[in-house]
Amino acid sequence: MKVFVSALFVSVFLLSCTKNKFEGTVTNVEFCDSLSPTYLSHVKDIVDASCAVSGCHTVGFSSGDFTSFGTIEPYIHDGKLENRAVTLKDMPPSWSQIDTLTAEEFEILNCWLNSGSPRN
């Protein structure tokens, strides 16, 4: 009987544990509230240094021109910017010679996107 109860307890314990993967982004609300990022005040510098560089998201680049708010805006609205830069964090690509975004830069982009991507 002891073996049965022990086996039942272990089974219930093991079955109650699941591994759930969160498939989204988490925003640090306090950070976002203290920052209120806009494209011109925070995001443009990140984009200019990490995206709109020679050989990447410049005028005529097949995957999008990120040299101005107007040319990056379609990628904001269709979710591609958030998906690649914030969710997947695969931009800039690892093979490029551009440094990966810092945790703070990721958070700024995330806050900006979650606040409606204000221009000024």
C-alpha cells in the first residue's frame, strides 16, 4: 500500500508540472512610464546605429528602408519590426558586423512599440 501511495503521489506531482513557453514580449512598465519614448527622441538613434547602416535597411534595400519614420512606418504597422527586433531579437543579424542591441535598447523599442510608436 505504501508503494502505491508513493507512486500515486509522484505521478500526480510529475503530471502537474508543465513547461509553458511564453511567446511574447514583456514590458517593464516602470521603465516605460519614466521614459515615454518617441521615434525622434529615442528610437531614431537606435535605428540609425543598428539598422539603417551601409548594406542594410537603407534606401533601396529589399527588406525595407529604415532611414526615416515614414519609410519604417509600414514595418511598424504590419508587426514585422516588433517581431524581428523585439520578439525574435534576431536583428541586427548575428553574421553582421553590427553590435547586438543592448537590453536597454530592446526595452526602449518595446516600450515605443507598445505605446503606439509615437513620432515626436
